[in-house]
Amino acid sequence: MEACDHAFMQEALALARDAAHAGEVPVGAVLVKDGQVIGRGRNQPIASHDPTAHAEVQALREGAAALGNYRLEGCTLYVTLEPCAMCSGALLNARVARVVYGAREAKTGAAGSVLNLFDQPQLNHQTQVHGGVAEAECGALLQDFFRQRRADQRERARAAHPLRDDAVRPADALFAQLPGYPWAPHYVSDLPALAGLRLHYLDEGPRDAPITWLCLHGNPAWSYLYRKMLPVWLAAGHRVVAPDLPGFGRSDKPKKPSAHAFAWHRQVLLELIERLDLQRVVLVVQDWGGILGLTLPMAATARYQGLLVMNTLLATGEVPLSKGFIAWRDWCRRQPLYDVGRLLGRGNPQLSAGECAAYQAPFPDRGHRAALQAFPPLVPDGPEAEGAEVSRQAQAFWRDRWQGRSLMVVGAADPVLGLPVMQALREQIRGCPEPWVLPEAGHFVQEHGEPIARRAVEYFGD
């Protein structure tokens, strides 16, 4: 490194700060010949509507005009960020003698990070490269810029979906870098049934896919439950939609348990399906995902072509709830602040500590847990209970009118909704074959989801 490198990099940093103040990615550059700055540039592709208006190109243009020559032999360019392929090509064509950069660019750097255009012996000009000058300062400027931009984006999103006074919204930081859950969030708040609450859902894959997997979670889970199945379906070229019910996951959470009702949650799902205009749907359900989800296809039969059903039931109120479920309901009443991650970990010892923490993430305190208290008592336990009548209508639909294919997978170790309950459900679903029983799986069958998803691709893709 030459003695003057740090001083000239500070001039480039000043230009980068100017770019940041203008709303551009903060990159600055200066072109130096014989110890004098002859060209300056900062990023401005947004303002100039010019994809080539990078800091390096701007500095080269100004320097070439100052010298009256497009050849910039004997010059050194100082830039706060490792040049991209476009800028590296321009520097080589200009015959710049030396390039000094600050922060490395792991995604697009063409001076050694991704590739090194300056180290190609076939080219008829060789430019010396020196990186890492004032790297911490240059990197911090970029990190601060993108951190603020993400914060601004979150604020705009919140402004687009204002939070109701009677609800809480889980902080985005709770969902940062969850293991096995890389998908971008989608939100909707203008469905009539939501009345302004913000609903989160995953929506991955092509809109015209041959299959759309509509994945509905239960209590106390959320869309994280399907993280092992999504990659298989996406690799097959399919679409996957996985909503978080109000009160769960990244969706807004009403503060009071009394806000939750069977009919309301069902209506939210019906409106979301209409809004997204889901077609060629294979309905994927488990737990409350089935208690609610199995009532949906009769409202729009043409949208559905298949059913993948795991440990759940149709709660018609005609059959007493199992002793296992009653015990679960009583336990929830006695333990309203139970640790969701610990609960999942007990039934799925293969889960890592990070995965258990991910299940717990949406429920950091009592204020975020009203749905967990509300759902166990909502299961229809008599003929007159809310949801029982629509569940009986659904029972008749699956028995008499269902024309699609069905695949049943049962976690045999489930003490609440295990094989006896699922065999009874199978008898209610027209054409449903014998279940695939997983002896090692418990209630949360999706934790064994990869082989299930592969079999489902083969079964429904025939």
C-alpha cells in the first residue's frame, strides 16, 4: 500500500456519504494521476436513470475529460467498494494502472471476491489491484445504509398495514435467520373478515404451477411447521401457500382470547383463497389446519384436486372428544404460558435448540398468546357448538361429493389424534386409501415432512 492511499480513500468516502444522502447505494470513487485528483464520482443510477452510473464510471468519465484522452494510463482509481464486472471492464479498457478499493463485495465483486477480471493473462493490459484500504469504514457505511433502508421498508410496511389498538404485532427481529425458514413474508390486511388485522402468509413458486399446496397449520404451531416440505414441492416446480392464522406466527395477534371464533377463522381462510385465486389445490392439513381446513373445499369445489391429511379430525360434535384431547385442553388451561418450543421438542427429540426456539418465536409473552388460550376450547364438543354444523356439512361433502385424490399420513405416537381417530376420519373421506402410518412420528407429523412431501409429489403428480 502506498502512503497516500488512505488519504485518497477518505476523499472517496466523502463522495460515498454524498451518495447515501441522495438515497443511492453509498459508493464513492476518485481518479488520481501524479498525486492529483482528476476525476470524482459517486453512485447515482437511481437519480440519473442510468444503470451504468456507478461511482467508478463517473470518475473515469470526468478524468478522461480532464486529460482529453480515453486512455488513463498511469492513473490510480480509489473506490470504497470492490468494483463489479462492468466497472472492472471499464477500468481495464481505460488502461488504469492501479485500483485500490475498500470493502469487499461478496455478491458481485470482480476483483477477487466472486471472480477476478484483473487477473486474466489473456488480456493485453494488466491492472494492479489492492483491496481492504479503510475497509472497516467503507463497510460500516454500507451496512448502516442498508440497515436504515430495511428499517424504512419495515416502517412503510407498517404504515400500509396499521396495527389495531386491540392487537399486537410480533417484531420482525423475532423471525431473523430462523433455521430452515428462508422465505420472504407476504401480508394482507384488507380482507373483510380481517377488519384491518395483518395476516402473514408464504407464497412461493410459479402462479401457474400444476399443483398449489395449501398448507394449514394447527395450534400451537405456525407456517414454520412446513419448512421441511416446502423445498421438495418447490423443487418439483409447484406453488406453496402457507398462511399463519390470526394470532399465530407473523400474523397480528388479537389481545383477547374472546376475539377468536371458529367461523371467523374459517372466513379469513375462505377470503384469502379467493384473494389469491388459488387453483389446482392440494389441501394439506393437520390439527386445527384440518378442523378448519376440511370445511373449506365444499365452498369452492373446483379449486381443489387433492387432500393430504395428517393427524386431525372433523369436529362435528356428534362423537365425544377423546380423553387425550380433553387432557390436553385441561393442561392448556392450567399452563397458559407453556413454552411452545419445549412442547415441540418433547414430542420431536430430533429438533435442534434453534428449531425449538423458532417455534417459540411468535409467542414471546402473554400478550402474544391469546390464540393459544382460545383454540383448545373452540374445538366443537357438542352438536350445538359453534363450528359443529358446518363440520357436519363438510362430513357429508367428503363422504358423498369429493371427487379428488386423498393421501392420509398418520403419526402413530400421537396420544390425541392418533391412528384410531384417523381411521375413523378415513372412513368419512370418499376414496381415501389406507393411511401411511409413521410409527416414529407424533402429533406434528410435518417434522418428518421430507419423505411425506416426496411421496405426495409422486402420488398427486401421476
